[in-house]
Amino acid sequence: MYESELTKFMREYLEKHPEERESQKKGRAVWWDHAGAERTPPDPVRPSPRAGGNEYLFKPLSDKEQEPK
């Protein structure tokens, strides 16, 4: 089975430096090991403007805003 030089290096390095495994786990936990509620929600999806840049995106008025004054 093929194993790249990088994979061999990392395997040997981690065998010689077992303390790095703990560091790896801590680093991974910072970025990936979070419950769904702890993650920042994505930005709402908006349609992209058409080519040209002169188009505007209008949001509909609420019922209150549509009443004549």
C-alpha cells in the first residue's frame, strides 16, 4: 500500500513526540469540536445582483408601512 513521504514523516514524528497528540486534540477542539448551538449561524442567503450593478434589491413593506397616513 502506498504511503506518502509526508505521511511517513508525520507518523514517525508523532511516535517520537507523543505530547504533540494532546496539542493536536486541543487545537482541533478549538475549531471543530463544538455543539451545533455553539456555532455561529451562517449569514442569511440573499440573491446575488444581476450583472451590471444598477439593480436594487427591494424588501416588501409590512402591513403597517403600507397603510396610508
